[in-house]
Amino acid sequence: MLKDFKPVLGILLRFIIIYLVLLFAYQFFLNSFEKEGLDPFSRLIAEQVRHIQNSIGYPTQLYNDVKGEQVYFYVKNEYPTRMVEGCNAVSVMILFVAFVFAFYKGKKTFVFVLIGLVLLYIMNVLRIVGLNLVVLDYKEYSKMTHDYIFPAVIYGTVVILWLIWIKFFALKHENS
């Protein structure tokens, strides 16, 4: 009977192992920058958000809060939002990578993961820009967009990528 579940258990075990390894590696990365404020990856995203906002007519400056491990966006004489580690979508990216590698299919797995990570990265940067603009220009919608709409966008992107991976790559027979 256990023989019937062996493929499913293998996928589940691969997912758990990959997820935990990536999660611990990311935590190790974060711990190495603990006393420097916001981690370099989150800071890079904040810089890219600043650049995009400056280019679309929302002059933006960044203010570091090393002690608070965050960066504040300063736009139009106010601080609409702040960038913290949780805004960088790395946890979502780890989940995406672990799932795709659980259904490993050779080289195309690496290509799909790379393309997916780039797409998630771009979506996340645009999500933060969008949130800043909503908070600046439509304050009454800021809670709804932060708590529901933009998380749905990033998680929805992950689910769509997973479905594409399963339908067109993972479950597709090699002979077809």
C-alpha cells in the first residue's frame, strides 16, 4: 500500500527539504546583516522602487532607520510607507522554488525557476510602487490594497506559475 504513495511522498519530502534548506539559508543571510539595518536585498528593492517613482513623477528619497531595520520612502513631503524585510517577497520566492523543484524535470526546472523568480521580483517591485502611490493619492484604500489586493497579486502570480509548471512541464510526458 505504501508503494502506491511513494511518488507523492517523494514529492512532498523534496518540497519540505528544499523549503527548509532555503529558509535556513535565508535566515542565515538575514542574521549576517542584523546590526546593519535593512538587509542588502531589501535595500536593493527599495532603491529600485525609488528609481521608478522618481521616473514617473513622484520624487522619492530613502531614509534609513538602521536601529529599526527599515527604510522609509519620503515622497511629496511625507513618509507614505516603509520597506521592511517582509516586503522583499523572499519568503514567497522560497515557496515558489521549493514547489517547482519538488517536481524536478531536469534543466528546464532551473530555467523555469529563473524566469519565475525574475517575474516575481518585478511584480514585487511594482507592487511596492503601487502601494506607495495608493497611500499617497488614495489614502482611504491603503489598508485594503496593503492587506488584500497586493498580497493577492503576488500570491496569485505564484499560483499561476505553479499551475503553468504542473500543466505544461511537470506532468507532461517526455515522449509527447
